[in-house]
Amino acid sequence: MSDYYVNYAAVAVLGAVILLFGLGTFAGWALLRPKRWNKEKNAIYECGIDAVGEQWKQPNVRYYIFAFLFVVFDVEALFLFPWAITYQKLGVYAVVEMVVFIAILFFGLAYAWGRKVLDWA
């Protein structure tokens, strides 16, 4: 067997160990946990204060948009850091591409700011 397949075998064994550990942990929790039903346990709880009003309310759409913008700029940082480390080796073309990438994201942020997406009031 070549070293190429030995590396894959090591990854497969490690994956199987991780899978068995996770499934074993869940099985252990299911066997050891107390199974007593209580009305208090099923009550709605938020920050130590009893819930007032309906049990389910539709969250505001602005929270989703704000989270989406966070993910977009988090992915931008994910692309920027490796590029910043190796940009000298990549040449002028890579610098121009990154400037275009940042410009697109900047215009997206300006658009969101102009539409008052980032205002919490």
C-alpha cells in the first residue's frame, strides 16, 4: 500500500473515531439523564423573567439582514487575510482584483447604509 492511501486511511480512522465518540456521548446522555416530566421544565423561560404575551412572535426582518451583512463582511475578512500575506507574490493583477472586490463590498455597505438597514431605531 502506498503512502498516498495510508494518509486517507488515517483520515478515515480519525473520522470514524470522532463519529463514534459523538454518537457514544449522545447515547450516554440519553441513558443517564433523568426522565421526569415537569410542568415547570416545559414553561417558557427567557432571561429569568416569565414570558408575557404570546409564546411565539415573528422576529423583525432587520435582524436577519444585519446578520447577513455580518456574514458578508466576515467572509470578506476571510478572503482578505490570505491575500494580504501573499499579495507581493501575486502581482499587480491580484491587487486590482482585490480592489474591485473591496469596492463591490463598499458599494454594498453604502447601499445598506443609504437604505437605513444599519439603523436600530
